[in-house]
Amino acid sequence: MNTTTKTKMLEEALSAPAAVARQLSLDSDAYAALGESLRAAPPASLLTIARGSSDHASQYMAYLIMARLGRLVTSLPMSLVTLYQSKIHAEGLVSFAFSQSGQSPDLVAPTDFLREHGARTVAFVNAGGSPLAAASQFVFPLHSGPEQSVAATKSYIAQLVAGARVVAAWSEDPDLAAALQDLPKVLEQAAQQDWSAAVDVLKDADKLFVIGRGTGLPIAMEAALKFKETCGIQAEAFSGAEVKHGPMALIDEGYPMLVFAPRGPAQAGLLALAEEMRGRGARVLLAAPAGTPGAELTLSTTGNEDLDPIAVVQSFYPMVEALARARGSNPDQPRHLAKVTKTH
């Protein structure tokens, strides 16, 4: 999406393909070593530790692990450690912490605790020398460079890529590894997709459903967060199945709904849902690959359908930045928010 005004958010979103290329050129031996460690001593359990956008990135990696490797992954409620002082049994456990800053105490404390009690701890961080990095056994820099906009963009995309690299290394999947190497050029294309139709539809919206499923659900969750942060829209993310278990009672004439339908096992159901919701009166914005009937927003496709969600969010960020400006907001300075958030 072209614009003559370059906010920090837009600059950083558009720089994500270069950041991904930089990350992919580094740390190959470290990812291979982690993959070897996970194969040599299969984890008894797996945890993710994250907040906000980073939590959405961790859920994408978790879904890939569960789908491709058949191992269940749990998102840790950090207050179990920080508030309830739970003595979690950590033997054989592997934790994955995701953070842009690596500073929030409720990420550092559980990672410290788990490592002290025998777990292998992994961290994906953008800030070198952070407390989270110091607490972790395996540390993977995101290499996305300084991020000045409060709303994370390139660091989130870098986290998605890092999670996919772990899965590729663990599973020794050459096809996924090759698709990752080709990802930067696809992201360059995705960043230029014209999603201005969404700006026209949503510039006066005050509520919104964002729908995804499978590997696409964490992208829907990230999109809903960005609509809240930068545009002041009460956006809620649901899976294409969950929305039918109550939330669709809110649908009335003109209710806005953004449906992400990239390739993969979930696509057919999402396309059917979009058609059904149109029949109920919703104003559906369908994002799908070129040639998909009813799609107003075009999705780029990668070398492996499990990576397509990364291209989805690359196209989404320039659109939501333009929407924020169209609504009179400064996406670089969301109300009440700071770049580094420390919770306990």
C-alpha cells in the first residue's frame, strides 16, 4: 500500500523483509544445535512464555510444533510463578520465551525458575543483553534492529520466522527450510499488496471481528490487537469455529468482519464462513489468495503454506497504519501505551 507519509510504524513494517533476510543469514548453527538437543532429549513438556504481540508469535510456533511434530505446547500463565509461587515440575521441560525488549519481570522470573529447576530455556529477543536473555540457556536474537514505534511490526514478523526456524531445525524438514530462505522476497511482494479497500470499509468502524484458524489464528489475534492499539477499534479475534459458539449472535446488518483465509486445511471452512456471515448481513472483508471468489484483499503465497500467515501480517500492517491515519490517530503513539511494558 503506497503512501506519501511515512510514520515510524510504516517504515518499520516495510523494513521487515530486510530484517527477515538478515535473521535468516545468521545463527544457523545455533538453530541446528537446538534442533539436535530437542531430538536427542525429547522434551517431556513444552511451554511458551510471552505477552501481547510476542504471545501471538509464540502461539504460531506452538501450532506448528503441535501440527508438524505432534507434541502438545502449553502457554504458561506467568502468575503461577510470579504471584502464586507454584512449584512447577520442570524436569524434562523446554520453555520458549518471546519478547521484543526482554525486560518484563513476568517473563524473566518464570524463565529463571524453570532453568534453576532443570528445564531447558529458550529466548527469542530483539534487545541484546536483556534480563530475559541472561536467564535463558539458548538465546536467539531477532536481528530486526531498533524498533521505535510503540506498535510492534518487524519484531513480530521476526519472531514468527524464528519460531518457524526452530520447527524446521527440530524436524529436519528441508522443504520448510528452503521456503524460509525464499521468504524475504515474498514479504517484499506482500508489503506492496493494495488493501486500501479495508481502509474505506473500516474508517468509521467502532467494532470488528477478525477471524482466522489454525496457523492463521495467531495472525488474527495480532491484527485485533493492532486495531485496538492504533485505531481505537474494539476488535476481537476468533477462530472460524469458535465464532459460531456465541459471538456470532452480535452479527447484524453491516457488522464488520475481517476473515483471513490463507492456503491450508482451514481455508475451505473460512471461505464458507465468510459466505455465511455475508448472508447474515455482515460486511465481510475476505483476505485470500488471488482468484478466490469473493476476496477483496489479496494474500501473497509463500513456498510452504505453513509460512503463508507471515505474508498475511506483512500485508496487514501497512493497511492498519493507513487506517489509523485515516481515523486521525498517530499509530506511532497509541494512547496510554509505552514501548516497553513491565508486568509481574
